[in-house]
Amino acid sequence: MDTHLHHSHNELHLKSSDMIKDIVIGMSDGLTVPFALAAGLSGAVASSNIIVIAGIAEIAAGSIAMGLGGYLAGKTEQDHYKSELKREFDEIENVRDKEIEETKHFFASIGLSEDIQNKATEEIAKDKDRWVDFMMKYELGLEKPDPKRATKSAVNIGISYIIGGIIPLSPYFFIDDSLRALTFSIFTTLISLFSFGYFKSKITGVNPLMGAIRVTLIGAAAASTAFAVAKLFQG
């Protein structure tokens, strides 16, 4: 008789959620902002050269700004963790009884009996470092951040922004007439937005089709608005 356990499905786990979050941030803005800029300029100028120059400048500035934002967010997370870590060490030293009660309260909240609460608290309080790590994770809900997280985030977001921005701009490199280039830009960018929205929704558990349509409509609305405003001012 076969006594082995058989799984009826494969479990998919998101192991690099931080990296994927960075890519989503960079790509979503990278696809949308340069697309809107190119569409707006196409409504005002006939030459693609001006749009290419403006687009490259925007992608360079945007990738740096977005990357810096990711870096600062990562540094803020690290600074916050260090501040709370110091506070927890101080509280264990100076208000030990209060920390013991908070630890017991956590064990009570997960359904342990009072006797087990006391034993578990006594055991974990023997090691100060382990106790602080426990309180950081279960009292404050803070995981120790990757010390390289800020730099990784900046690079991931910046590169993703550049990749996303090149897609709507690429037709202007090869087509001199801006309106004709815009036609190809719309086609390639909307397909990219749809694919990106589908992928993003798929990995985050949202309805992929609805997510893809939502992202595509946002990008299309931004580009249409920019084009209409440019035509309005030109007129």
C-alpha cells in the first residue's frame, strides 16, 4: 500500500516580494509617464526628434527620482527598525516586569493556558537578544530589514522605470512623423500595459483580466489627456 502523501496541487509562494514590488513601482510609472509625455508632445510638434530628446531626458530624471524615492523608503525602514530595537532593549532593562506581562499577553492571545504562558515567557526571557527579536516580530510586527534593501530598491526601481519608459518612446527613434510614431507607440504601450497589469494582478492574487484592463485604461487615459491638452493649447 502506498503510504506517501500526494499533493493534488502545487503551492506557489512569492519569495522575492520586495523585488517584485520595486519592479511594479518602476514599470508602472515608466510605462505611463513617458507615454503621456510622448502623446502630449505629439499633439504639439510634428518632429519626432524633439520628442525623443524630451523623452530621454524625462526617463533619466524619472528613473533617478523614483530610484531615490525607493532608496529613502528603504533607509527609513532601516532607521525605524533600529530605533524600535533600541527601545525594546531599553524596556527589557528598565521595565522588565511590563515586558514580561506583554509577552504573556501574546501567548494568551494565541490560546495558550496560563501555565504554558508562564513557562514560555520564562524560557524566552532567559536570552535577552532572542527576547528582543521575539518582541520586535510579534509585538511590533517588524521584521529585520535587509541592510542592502535601500540600494537594491533604488536600482530595481530605476532600471524598471528605464525599461518601461523605453517602450512608448521606441517608435519615435525610427519614425520621423510624430503622429505616425504615436500610432505605433499607442499599440505597443497598451499591449505592454495590458501584459504588465495581467502579470501584476496574477502574482498579487487579483483577477488578472480586470487588473490588466484597469492598468491599460489608466495609461490610455493619461496619454489621451496629455494629447488633448497639447492640442487645446496649440489651438
